[in-house]
Amino acid sequence: MPTKEELRALVRDRQDAAISRLNEVLAGVRVADLEAVLQRVGRGGALPHWYEQLRDEHTLPNLDGKTIGSVIEMLFLAVLETETLADAGCPPLRVSPARGVDLPDLDLNLKSPSKNYNTSEPFFSAYERLNGSEYELLVLITDYQEKKKTPPLVLRVTQWRYLEKTEVADRNLCAIALKHREWMTSEGEAHAHRLFKFLAYVNQSDWRARRLVALIDDLPDEDAVRARLRDVERDFESVNEKRLQRGIEPLLDHELIALTAIEQIQPLWLGVLTAADNWVTETHKDFARVSNDNEWNRLRNGPLNGIIGMSYALQWRYNFRSVFREVDEPDDEEVEGIEEEDEPEA
């Protein structure tokens, strides 16, 4: 019996062919070849309610985004079991997102957002934002948002990417953590713990937090930090003017004072780090914690090579825009606390 790791390696190596076959199925080609598997994994051992329409009419019902995600999961599982992994002694596969992983027999997650590039995942530890996921991830971008407007629905996967565990982490925050890891640790592990805690818990839709991220990114260049601090009062006034124009409550003076006070602490890097630590304490209180031994070991020795956008509330919000498109700005949260309206995920 092949191991999960061996099966995942085959999925990674054969992903192009597997997704090509998935697109055939979504177009209604040889759907009946998957019937036995779809019946086995269907609720109550019954074929999915959309199966006959896909087989006979080569279209899907006009389903909502979350249901489309489940359709993709089931069809892709059936493709893997009947074709992609058929020559590898693959066991019967299950779809079980409630277990924390979509394909538990492979220890592989599957996400299928459309061109909004957003999807969600259960939240376990804030440090996943830097260390990555416990599972590898295959991302399939569909044309659901475009196609749902012109039923009947003929869906297609347009882009895909296989991500290693450590790549399922925040691109920008990982870059900052990696940039500062060695010199900050040399100043003392306690300082490095505070840095990583801030990067793990930061909410970049918060005005002060976003400026703190920029200040940390400037370190250890004190001239760059001072230049940014000189602009912070003008930035504060400009943002409040825009907020008032939109009928949004202005930022409190406390937010500005917390940044202008940084220069009172020397060395300057310690002032920035203290301000960041204070933000975490004020915002998250007892919810925020330092990394445990396992998380710290991964922070200290791991690649910190995340390539997606990640923010969180009750769940992680993954954004794959930076994987499939060139972007210059952080893409996990909006700037001034005004969240963009997401399209339904698939």
C-alpha cells in the first residue's frame, strides 16, 4: 500500500493531466465513468442531486459558490481514484473537510475559489500565518463568477497550483519575518518572540497596525524609520478626512500618539518593537500568546516562504491573488478598516 506522501507526490506530478480530465467531466465527458465513486462518497450512499444533469445535459444546476466547491471536490476525488492514482494501488478516497483536511486519505487540502481568489479554512493557530499549514494544498481557480451569470452552468478550472505546507502562509509577513529573523534573534530570543507574535496576530485593516508593519519592514534602517514617523501625523489627518467624508468614525488621537512616542525609546528598533507589542496587547488581550516550542522551532528554522495572503476572524481567509497574478501591495486586508465586499467563494 503506498503511503500518503507517495500518493501526494503522484498528484503533484500528474496534476495537469488530472485537471484536464476534471475539465472534461465538468463539460459532461464520460461522467458515467465516475458514477460508482460518486455514489460511494455521496450523502447516504446516493448519487449527488446534480449528477444526472451533468451526465445527460453536460451542465450543472445554477448552484451557490459553496456548493460548487463541494462539487469540485467530489469530481476531483473521483478523477484521482479512477484515473490519476489508479495504477498506484490507491485506496478508496474520502472527502471529509470536517476533519480539518479535505482529502484525509492523502492529507491534502483542495480549494476551488473563482476569480475573487478568496476562500476560507478553519483557524487553529495564528502562527500558521508564518509557518504554514499542516497539509499541502491544491488550488483550483474556476470561472464560476463569470459562468453563473449565463446559465446553464458549464464550469471550467482555468488556473491551478500545488502548494507545499510552508507555502500556505502570508507572503508579505513571511518576507518581513525572514528578513529580520537572524539579527532580531541575535538581540535576544524574547525580542524575536515579540516580533513573530505581532506578525502572526496583526490586522492590517487597522490603521496603526499597518503603519507598524511598514516601520518593522524599514528596520534596522533608523533613517527610514524616522522618515516614516515624520509623515505619520500628516497621514493620520489625511485618513481621518477621508473617513469623515465617508461618514466613518475618525481615528482617535491615541492611535497617533502610540506611533509618535516610538522615538522616545532607544535604540529605535526597540521602540518600534515595543509599539508593536503594545498594539497586540491592546487589541487581542489574552487571545494573543507567544509561540509554543514547536511553533518557535519552525519560526526559527523554517523557510518562511509563504506565497498567499492570509487574514483571520473566526476562520482563516486565504487570498491566492499573489499566486496567480503579479501584485505589488499586501493583499490580505484593506488599508483603513473598510473591508472590500467579497464575492461568494467556490
